[in-house]
Amino acid sequence: MADFLIDETVDITDVVCPVTFVKAKVALEELDDGQILALRMNDGEPVQNVPRSIKEEGHKILKLTENDDGTYTLLVRKVGD
């Protein structure tokens, strides 16, 4: 993840869908256009649904990485509202 400057990191491993997307959306709303959000989430529904929903909102998915502990980190660039 060193190839991106991360502006904010949010851990959504403690919540389940659809709250995972709600927390991701709120975090993105707090960023300025062009800033990068790192989302740490669990495998399964979050990995399947959160990236798709964020993309549908018009933001850019930069990278999805599997972590050593079985979670994933999704990097998202905020695109203007």
C-alpha cells in the first residue's frame, strides 16, 4: 500500500452488511475530492458488496489487498459529489 498516500483509514470489521457500506459512505463524505480512504473489512459479503456499492456511487477503486489476518484493505479515491 506504499504506492498511495492514504488520507484516512476506517476499520469496518466490527459491523455487518449493510452497515459496512453505510460506514464507508460516511467516511468518504468526510474526505475532500481526490483524497484516499483505506477500508479494512472482513471477507465475504463486505468484500463482495462494499467495492461494488462504492463504485456505483462514482468513486474510484484503487486496490483491494488481502491482509495476513484474513481481512482485506480496500483503497478508494473520492470522486466529486
